Amino acid sequence: MNNTLNGLKIGFAMTGSFCTFSKCFEQAEILKNMGAEIIPVMSETAANTSTRFGSADDNIKKFSEICGKNVITSVASAEPIGPENMTDIMVVAPCTSNTASKLANSITDTAVTMAVKSHLRSGKPVVLAIASNDSLLGSAKNIGELFNRKNYYFVPMLQDDCAKKPASLVAEFSMLPEAISAALDGVQLRPIIYHKSD
């Protein structure tokens, strides 16, 4: 896997599932240490919102330091990603159900949705790491649409608390490097949704 990712240009786009930011930062660092070049992108909400999981300024600073680049945080600055061939693969981690729904319906109104749209113009793969309490309710049809959409791949996910949050799905973020390698080969890791045994 190290050889596969060495020199790879990975767009790493973050949306507003703030409770998963620490796991996503960890994965960005792992990918960087594997030799990938990481192009950081954050949605406007992700970039400008402070929560109990960290301040907006601290999150942008941390992401920029991991990647060694300024974070793309606007539609205008994300648009050149495709024309300038900035990415080989695009990761959205975390990917909220709101963002997944926009992608399924070709809505381009954030830095992240523009980054994905621009990247897709050349038919390159996109890997989504879903994190949403609504995945198996109203957003299920949109996520299902992306299951069947060319060039989209998913990090395997699980129901993180099926008793208290029966509609919630969260990606197994530790599987992101494996999901990227598989997507580059045109393969979807399976099972896409699984149950973690005790």
C-alpha cells in the first residue's frame, strides 16, 4: 500500500461532522506519512464553526500543518482543482449526509462540493467517508444514489450505536488508506455496511 500511495495527489475534503475531526486529522497525517501529497479542503461550515471539539482557527491551523498547504475554503479557490490537475483522487472525510445529498443531486454550493465536481471532470475516483445520524432515514436515498454513481467509492461503515442512534452510520476511518488503494483499482471494499463483533 505504501508504494501505491507514494507521490499520489489526494484531495482531502472535510465537512461538518465535528465529532469525527480528530480521526480525520489522524488519517490525513497517516496518508502524508505514506508519501501522499495532501490538498486540504474544508467546507465553509467546517472551516468557520467552533465547537466543543475544537475552535475553527485551531482546526484550520492543524489541517494546514499536517498537509503543509493552505486549506481551500471557498468555491472559487476549489474550482481550479480539476482544470489544474491538482488531484489524483478526492476523499471527503468526514462526509455528512447533507454533503452526500448535495453530491447526489449535483448541487455545487460549498468548497467541498465544488472540489468534488471539479475533480470529477476527468473521471477520477472519489472516496466518501460517511458520518451522519441521518444516514438510514431521509438521507438514505441520496447515499443509495451515490452507491450506484460511477467514480464514487465508500469507506466501509458501521452503525456506531444502533440502540440509541438507529439511523446513524459512521465510516471506519482507519480503513481510509485501504479504501483509497481499492478505489484506484476501481474496487469497492465490502461489506460497505457491517457490524462490528465484540
